[in-house]
Amino acid sequence: MEQYYPVAIVTLLCGLTIFGMALAVARTHSKTGILAPTMTGDPRLERAIRAHLNTIEWLPIFLPAMWLFAIYWSPGWAAGLGLLWLIGRIAYFVGYLSAPLRRYPGFLIQSLAAFALLLGALGRIVYLWFAQP
């Protein structure tokens, strides 16, 4: 069980990151004077909401892939790629808040990490499944 501690920590860091992004959205609501539940009316607010939701949309792809990669390959590599994904998502969020075109470097980083985890886990599972006698 101890071998999965790093992956568990990355999972919890993702939760904290999502919470931090939600706080940034709330602060943007306050700064713009556009109170919830309104989600439009100021480009800064719309970018903050979209960046936060985009991150939430990636979680069902990323989290199972990271955990399955940890189980079928390596918990250390899964946690490392998970941290890379998290760094990419933070860069995406910060970039998107400053200017929409600045989100692309973070998107590239997180996409590469997510697909390495996803395809790595899938490939290993399929290989093991068909390699059984």
C-alpha cells in the first residue's frame, strides 16, 4: 500500500488545485462586481470560469489513467507524470487568465502527461490481457 502514497498525494493535490481555482473564480466574481450565479459579462470572469471548468473536464480522463498506470506500470512514474499534468494545468489556468492564447503551453504539457498515462495504462493492460496463457 505504501507504494501508492505518491499517487495519493498527487490526487489530493489535484483536489486542492481545483479548490484554489474555484477561489480564483470567486475572487474574479467579486472584482468584476458580477455576482454568482451570473457567469458572463466580463472577459476576465469568463476566462476564469472556463479555465476552471476545463480542468474539471480533464479530471475523469487524468485520474483513472494515473491510478491505472500506477497499478500496471509504476507508482513513481505515475506520480511524476501526475505532477507534470498538475503543473501543466496550473500553467494553463494562469495563462488563460492573463490572455487566451497564453493557455497553450500549459495545455500541451498537461495533454502530453495525460496521454502518456492513458495510453501507457491502456497499452499495458491490453498487453497483459493478451499475454495470459
